[in-house]
Amino acid sequence: MNRDDIDYWPPHLHPVFAALGKAMNGKRLSPTTLKCIPKGCGSIVADHEVVITHVSAKEAGHKRGHYLIAMSGPVTARWTFRSGELESLARALY
């Protein structure tokens, strides 16, 4: 399996992709999309706080920026995604 396959990702991350897809509302993913993501513990994944941020290319020190998903709660983890990759996963679940 590869990172573009939704089944590659843990099930507790799937609601995050779905929330992003809903926030995108058929448009392309952009840093402003993140303003439409529910905030607060349990708003996306029960008993978890989910924070999605965009890291610009300048901040990252790379040619391209990326998105960072940080989850804390019973499962605590961080994942980094390229824009197109995250957009594709979000569309797959919304």
C-alpha cells in the first residue's frame, strides 16, 4: 500500500480527511480552508483534539509547503502531507 491509498492510514484519521473534504466544499485545498475545520476536543474525532496547520515553503525551508495534522488524546500522533496528497485523501472520504 502507499500513502495515496485511504486504507494505508489509520481509521482514526479518516474523520479528519472527511472534515477537510467537507471544508473544501468541492474546491481546492488551501491554507484558508483550515478556517472551516471544526475546533476543540471531540469536534472531529471523539476524545481527541485535532489541529491542522499549513507550513509554508519558507517556514519549512523547502521548495514546497506542507500540511501538518496533530492529534492528541488516547491516540497522540503527527502526520505530514503534501497539498495534493491531502486533497486527494479528503476527496476520497467526502
